[in-house]
Amino acid sequence: MLTTARTRRAYPLYDGLLGERESQAPPVGTTNRVVTEVHYNTCGFAWKSRAVYR
């Protein structure tokens, strides 16, 4: 019997200033994606982040 390993990968998405805007990753036990978001102010500092949502 052959078994295959499934590769799990997270995909970061960046804005124009190369700040990580969003991260998507596959959760354990489902086919959906887990998404987290970060918002930056005009100085480039993170001021708001959203917890994991699907």
C-alpha cells in the first residue's frame, strides 16, 4: 500500500511597499483556506490585524 504526503503551504500576499498584507494557508482537516489580514498606516506600521477567518 502506497501513501502520499500532502504538502501544506502558506501563501503571503504583499502590498506595494512589500509589507505582508494577507496570508493564506490550508487548515488541518478541511479543504478551505485560513486567511489573516494586516492593515498598515501611512508610515508603514501595522495598525490593524484581523484574526483568522475562512
